[in-house]
Amino acid sequence: MIKSSFEPNQGGFTLIEIMAVLVILGVLVSVAVKKYGDIANAAEDRALLSGITELNSRETLTWTNQKFAPGGYTNDGDIWTAMNTDLGTSYSWAAAPNAGGGTLRLGGRTIILNRTASSTVMAGRWAPP
């Protein structure tokens, strides 16, 4: 007796089942990629806010050092001259910052900042307009 190599009840997936699974996986991946992009953008926004906070901290520290130095606070120009605006390699300035502000960049994000001048009673502040 010759035995046939084809058995009609072999287990496996049909082409329709495989295609349905691939469509579902494609939808899930497209949603995940969009969420990942949103998370990356939110992270850059938070990092820019951290950079602004760092600038304000440096401004306050420079102003305080000037206030307690012999001779005390003189003017905003001295504060600006002593201030370090280098926030590290991830951040860059569109143009060199000045006593009135600047444009800070991180990755694909850019934010325009205004700087209020220091006075005898308060350090200068960096903030978006």
C-alpha cells in the first residue's frame, strides 16, 4: 500500500490569520512610534525648562556673590560680565546671549528668552517673553 504524503488535517495558520495578525501588529507599532515621538518632544521641553532654571540659579548666585563682595553690588553690567551662560554641550545659543536675553536651543527645540536686569534688591531673571 502506498501512503500519500498529503494529510488533510495538518495543523497550522491560514494566510488570512497571518495577515490579520500582521495588520494588528502594524497598528500597534504605528501608535507606539507616535507616542515615542511625543515623549521625546516632552523630554526636550523639560530639558529646556531645566536650562532656564539653571540660568536663573547662576544669575542669583552671581548676584549674591557680588552683593557680599567688598564694595557690594555696583551695576547689572558687572553681574552680566561675571555670569557663565554655558549650559553644556547639549545646549547652544542661536547667537551669543546678551544682557537682554537670547535664543536657547536643545535638539530640535528653540526658546527665546528675555533677561530682566539685576538691581540692588533682586537678581536678574531669565524667562520666555
